[in-house]
Amino acid sequence: MNRREPLTQSRARWLYFAAAALLLIASIGTLVVGDTPWNEVWSHALERMRGETQAWNPLLDERLPRLIVILCTGASLAVSGAVMQSLFHNPLASPMILGLTSGGSLLVVIVFMLGWHLSHPFAIPMAAFSGCLITLLVVYTLARRDGTVNMTTLILAGIALSTVLIAAQGALMYAFRERWDLIQILTEWEAGSTADRNWNHVHLQLPLTLIGLWGCLHYSDEINILALGEEEATSLGVEVEKVRWRLFLCVSLLTGGAIAAMGIIAFFGLVLPHVIRKLQGPDNRTLIPLCILAGSPTLAALDLILRVFSLHELSIGNVSAILGGIFFLILIFGSRHRQPSYSL
């Protein structure tokens, strides 16, 4: 047995404990903190659960669905980033950098502008999922030559395609600039705001999240083997193309669900999995569960901080973009001197 294994297992237990504690604190804080006093909120919630009233309740109709959406989004983005970094052996691989976020958001904007979301609510997650998957396939195809993926081309193709998609989305929004109600909705959605999240958003996101997380957990062993190289993985019995495409579907489901429910949360899928990998190592059997357990409360804690300090001018997406952009620069310059390990 490797001498470092007991230390790694001990560190994993502490990370699990810390993430679980943060999840508990952030969840309770999200449910308790608000403009309405907690005792009044709880008493009305009890009346609602006993069937004594059908009146709107802050706990059951606002805070609880908002918490579920935030937890699903945090887990989805963290896991999708971890899987993509492992598959492509690159610390810069993430839904944001490879253009998945831009592809999904463009199709969602089109759905809003055509008004399809009014008659077909599930058109939003389907558009987000389709946009993410199509973008990922295009970037992957552009970067793959002679059976191998060029990592430099992968990142550059993702950034270039993302730029084109963002420009197309900007052009569409400019064309509809006179529809102030639509522009306001899209602006709040693009900012990654948690305002007015309700059970409709939960229904849009939760199925995609559960399927995507299950798929990534199911293939965690195969992801570890793929880190050894395609030839080695094939010799060990892994159906490389089959596993890779299924993981692409899972990543698209996770990213699409997050985009549909909360909008654009920039760089979260880049930063968190990279930090956890540094702390715990590249073993996806531990990395993916930790991303689930740490991603959810991290996003919830960020939302809670904004609400406690009444920073209504900022959204989770704004803060994540600022902090993630700084981390991205550090990662780029730091990678000149060292290359992180993505294999066991």
C-alpha cells in the first residue's frame, strides 16, 4: 500500500466533514435569513402543511426552492468542471472556457425571444442542454486530429467559439432592445441572480442534475483509467468512445440544468474542482463526491453572504465572474512553472 494513502484518506474525511458542516450551515442560513421574521415564517409554514391555509409562504414558496436550485447548480458546475478537466487533462477545461455556457445561453435567449417558454416551459432546459452539447461536440471535433486531442487547440477553439456565440447573443438582444420587459428578464438571468426562484425552476433543473450526477459518479473509475491514455484504457477493457460520449452527455445535462435555472455562473466550474484536486488529489472516486458536497454549500454560502450584507446590487454570477477571473489569471501564469497531475 502507498504510504500516502492513509494520509489521503484522513484528509478526505476531514474535507467531507468540512463540506458537510458548511452545507448544513449555509442551508439553515438560507432558510432562516430573510425580511420576514423566522417565527412568523415557520408558523405560516406549519399552517400551510396542515392544510389550514393556501397563502403564499416565504419558506415553502421562495426560500426552499431557491436553496434547492442553488445546491443543484453548485454541485452541477463543480462536477462538470472536474470531469472535463480529467477527460482533457487540462486545468483550464471547464464549461465556461470551452464555450458550453455560451452555447446553452444563446439557445435559451432564442427561446425567450420567441416566447416558447410561455407555452412550453421545458423548452428552456432542453435548449440549454442542446446548446451545451452541440458546442462541446464542435469544440471537441475542432481539437481532435489523428485520433488525439490537441489541448492548446481545444482551449483556443473553446474561447473563439464562445466569443462568436456571445457576439450573436449580443446582436439578438440589441435587435430586441425595445422590449424592456424581455431585456430585464434576460439581464437578471444572465447575471446569475437567485431572485424569484420558485418550484418551476426546481422542476426545470432537478431531473437534469440527478441524471448528470449519477452518470459522472457511475463512470468515476473509467475517468481514472482514461487519464492513463486511450490505448492503455482500451487495453484495460474500457470502451473509450462510448464512455467519453456518455460523459459528454452528463456534462451537458449538468451545465444545461444550471443555465436553465440560474443563468450564467462564470468560472465556478473552473475554480472549485481545481482547488479540491489540489487538496485531495486526482482520484475521481473521491474528487467527484467532494465536488458535489463542496460545490453546493459554497454557492449557497456566497448567496447567503450577499443577502446578509444586503448587497442587492451584486449577484452570484457577478461575484463568481470577478473572483474566477482573478483565479484564471493566476492559474494561467502558474501553469508556466508547473503542470498539475490528472492521473493516479
